Amino acid sequence: MSGVGTLTPATAHQVGLSRSGLYRAARDGRYERIARGIYVPVDEAGVDWDLVEAARRRRDATVCLASALAHHELTDEIPAGLDVAIPRGSRIPAGSGSIVWHSFDRDTFGVGREEVLIPGSDLRIGLYSAERSIVDAFRLRGEVGYELARDALKEWLRRGGAPARLVELALVLPRAKAPTFAALEALT
């Protein structure tokens, strides 16, 4: 396996371990438990364990809101936890408190979503585009704060972002049109 070889009790057989063998290996210090039911070899290079956990918990996990804006370098805010979206109606996974799970509408879940490789691992995770992340921050401003959306929009426009793309997304996403249009009008 290249990169981070995460294991779960169900996948321990891939490296020749039984479930109990994996637990013994963790107790002996050969594997580290990074989250409930997720283990990595102790000699693996450092990666973002929250991304690894989210990707292992849900195949459709998608980095969103402040975490996506930080990834796109559109905010100086350091998110308190990793913001991850899953389709509304899906069971929110049990796991560490450092992941903040958000439920997004199933009909628009794939809009602006791409999959990226988690650096230093062999896992992929969803990530919303900069434009989708800005529009989401406006439509969820009561949850994340208006300043986050406004500051990200300012930076995005400063870098040459095309307002037409935001308008297009704001028309598709629920509750996004009015706040996005108002901010664009004020800043352009």
C-alpha cells in the first residue's frame, strides 16, 4: 500500500492480521488508533487524520464551509473542526468530535464537488469548489457567520473570480440567491 495504510477491524486481514491481532498490534504500539475503529501503522508519515477518518467513515464525505474555504486559501479563519458535508437523510457517523458533520440537500449535493487525494495517503475525499464554498457560506451565514462569507468573497474577487459563476450557483442552491446577490452588489 502506498501512503497511509488505514485499517479497520474488518480490513485487518489485508495485512495478515485478525481483528484481535489488530487490537494486540495497537496495544503493542505497532498501530495507532486515530479514531474509533480506524488504525494506522505508527511509522506512517503525518497526514491530516481528520480527513482520513472522514474519508473512511463515508465514501461521499465532502469538505465544506470554513474547511473548504481554508483549503482554497480564502479565509484566515482556522476552523474549530473539519467541516464535512454528507447527503441529507444519511446517518451521521460516530467518530471524533473534531469532525463537524453537515447535512446538505441530496439534489444539490454534487454541485461544485470534486474528489481529491488526501496528501500523504492513498485515500480520496470530496471537496467543494471555492465558488460553491462561498455560496454555501452565504446561505448558511446564520451557522457560520456573515463575516466568513463576506471575507472569502472579497478575497476571491481580489484574485479575479468571475461573479457570473457565483450567480449561477446561487440560483441552484436553496436560500443562497438573496444573500449572495446582495454581497456581490455591495462588493462589485
